[in-house]
Amino acid sequence: MSKARRNRWILFFLLLVFLVGVIYLALTLPSEDYGLVKRSLIDLNEGWTVEYEDTILQEVTFPRELHLAENTTYTATRTLPEVSYDSVMLRVRSSMQDIIVYIDGVEIFRDVKGNDGRLTVPDASLWHFLSIPEGSSGKEITLEMVSPTRAFSGTLNELYAGEGIDLISQVVRENALKIILSILFLILGVFMLILSAFVNNLEDNRLIYLGGFAVLFSVWLFGESKVMQLFIGNRFIIGGISYMAIPLIAISYVLFLKESVFQKYQSVMVGAALVFFVNLVGNVLLQVFGIQNFISSMDLTVVLVSFMIVGSMVLMVIEWKMDGNLQAKTMIMSSFIPAGFLLAEVSIFLLGRYEMTGSLTGIGILLFFLQISYFTFRSVDKAIQSERESEFLKKMAYVDILTGMGNRAAFEKYVDGLRKKHSGKQFRLAMMDINNLKYINDHFGHKEGDEAIRKCAEAMKKYLLPYGDCFRLGGDEFAAVLYDLDEETYEHLIRCMREEVQAAKNNHPYRVDIAVGSNVYLEERFSDFSSFIHETDLRMYENKRKVKENQLEVMG
């Protein structure tokens, strides 16, 4: 085991020990209950008389499912306990039902979905917080309900009275797992989407689809947590967002498989995505035109999701066994646990146990998401490393290793850019050559020759780089493109540069000097850049010849 991997396991173990320790201390140290829910709620779930059609049921306990035909009106009646109701509210949940509340036959609340226009909003499961009139102790409370949805016709939800903060906090606490899971998925999804914007070398959109999957699943899970109404009051969002999220989740998932897993069946995944898109649009149109509500059309969506899960698994097995697709094998191994959770929840949904929706799927999908995120991050890490290597190689292609200057390729690219973008601005080109470099290499070795090159390059960068760009063209040849320099300043810089190079002779048994030829580019004078560079080169060689003649005179 590598040292880094061992350290990760040690860190994980320490975090686990810390978490267990915190939980132990929380359970053993003495503390009062400072939770917002004081458990002072008035339980109104027993002793109800329920009537529908010709049937009367006595001593009914909520919650209860009567399984009635759609649009069947039913009532539930009981006596309110003897308590003070001046600061007490009644919390009622209607599951896609119209509901009217009476106290001793006097209506105190009504929520009936209207249908005034051509478009129909979805049936929604809603919380209602009702003020109870003072003096209601000992009076009869009656709930009158009717639902156009067979799945919820006859549903009797739990009923509590108490202070508003306690009623709301109980809802939040009962749905804490779904809320926490939805927040986790949202964080993970947003992270994936942000990461996708910074990984340029990844050749597909797997991070976008994986991030979209997590965000959409977060929306679905939050919608199923029964707390969305605490933040959003729009009936279409409350009643429809979860149903619309399911086809979108399926679309993001199959497109993720297309990008990251399949090699042969990518077109099948695109086709599956189109099917779910059509299903989404169809579900919305059926709902808004009042033909079929979301929950009824969701049966087809659930069947399509089941076929998608099974079908994708079959195709992955085929690619794994026949084509040796290791990504397919990895995805299959990652899918067993979440597939079990999801199929179990589909079965529960089809059996009408809607209160369980989200819990099993949330846990299963979180495990699945963490697994595929791990393998995706490995791919992303490889892409990032490849991107860094590519950037490094790209940079090295234009850098002279010995001096750190731009090389001949960089100079030619630079000059090409000048030729294409030059707008008449004057600049000076200086061509430079190290004198006696061959002599140094032959008599003192290439190591000393490289040292001479570095010394000259350092002097050039010190005096010329602030005014433009410097390049080593190869061997003993250099070039500099300089801007905004008058002749006097340029001559001063060249003189300082040469003096610094020549001063190196005090530390070496040889003389180093630089021959320089320069020219100012004037558009009206030169027909093209080639002739300009050639003339500058000739000036440098002329300077080189004069330097050698001076050296011979001194030696003579």
C-alpha cells in the first residue's frame, strides 16, 4: 500500500472515531431538550367517525386508507378535546384532495381547486394551518374531502394541533433524511457542473450530465420531502416539480451512460433520452389541458424507467462480455445496490405506498452516485494530468530549455503575428550573435559554451526584455523585437549589455562578446518582412566582422 493511500485510510479512521465520539458524548452527557419541537402537540388521530356513501366507520385512527373510487365524497368527525385554542393551530394535510373543515357545522376553512380557464393546474398535496375559533373545546370538528385521483381518494392523513413552530418543526424533523440527502445531491451536482467548466481536456460531457443528474435528483427528493411548500407557494411547482424531474433525471442518466460507458450503443442511449423527453412533454400537456393528471401519467414514466434500468444493464453486460468494455463492467458492479433500492421503490409506488416515495431511492442513488463519481473523478484526474502535460509540451515547443527564452519556433510565430497584425507601429529588430562560441566549445568544452550562452542570455533579458521580447534562435544566434526606443536609448542598452557580458572574462579563461545588428521596420521602406529580417541579419554580420578585426588589431 502506498504512503498516500495509507494516510487516506488513517484520516478516514480518525474522522470515523471523532464522529463516533461526538455521538457518544451527545447521548451520555446530561442535557435538556432544546429542540424546536417540544412534543407538546395535541394528537387528534383517534376516535374518528368516517362516513362515505352508505358506509359508517366508528373509532377510526389516522392515518387510514379507505381506497374509494375517485370523486367520492367522504367525511370524518370527532370531538375536539378540552384545551385552550387561543394560540393553537390545526395542521391538516390534503393529499391531492379538496377539503372543507367545519366546527359544529360552521365552515372555518375551504380549499377547493378551481378550473376557471382552459388550462388545469395539477392536483397537489398541501399543508393547511388553520386557526381554531376560541371556545371550540368539546365541539365537533368535521373534515369533508374528495379527490379526483384514485390513488388518494379515501386518504386520511394524521392530524395535530399546537403552536405553529411546533407543527412546522415536526414536519421538518420527520423529513430530515430527505432534506439532508437533497442538500447533499445539490452540493455534489453544483460541484460537478462547476468542475466541468474548468476541465478543458475532457473530450465528453460526462461531468455536465452527472452534475445535472445530481441537481435534478435533489429537486425531486426535495419535492418528495413535503417541505417545499414552506419555501414555495406556487401550486404548479408544488404539485408538478417531482413528476417533471423524473424524466429529466432519466435523460441526464442515459446521456451520462452514452458519454462515459457505451462504445457501441450510444445511439440507443440518445434514442432513450428522446423517449423520456417526449414522455416529459406529453405528461405536461396532458396535465395542463386537463386530460390526465401527473400522477396518473406517471405510471407510464415509471414503466419506462424500469425498462431503461434493465435494458441499460443488459447492454452493458453485452459490451462487457463481447467487447471487453471495462467501463461497462465497472458500471454494472456499481449498479447492483442502487438498482435494488430503486426497483423496490418502484414496486412500492405501483402498490400505492406513496408515503415511502424518495426514502429508499435517495439512499440507493446516493450510494450509486458516490461510486460513479469516484470513477468519474479518476477519469477527470487523468484528463487534468493530460491537460497539464499538453500545456507543458505546448509551452516547451516554444521555449529554449537552456536560456528560458522563446526559441526559433516562437520567434517565427511572433514574426508571423507581426506580419498579420502590424498596423504601421514602428519597432526595432535586433539580431545578435555570440562571438568566439565555437572557440570556447572546442577548447574549453560544451559545458563552458553553455555557460557563455546563459551569461549572454541573462544580459539580454536584463537590458532588453523590459522593452520587448527576446529569443534564442539556436546555437549562438539571438533576436530581440523592441518597441518605443529612440536611437540613443537603444545604443545605451546595447553598450550596457555588452559590457556586462565582457566583464565575465574575469571569471573565465576566455573572452565573451556579442555582435549586434539592428534595424527599424518602416512599412513604406520594406516590401515584406523577409527582406527586413535579411537586411538586419547582414548588419549583425557586419558588426561581427568589425568586432573580430578590432580584436586582431589589439592582439597585433
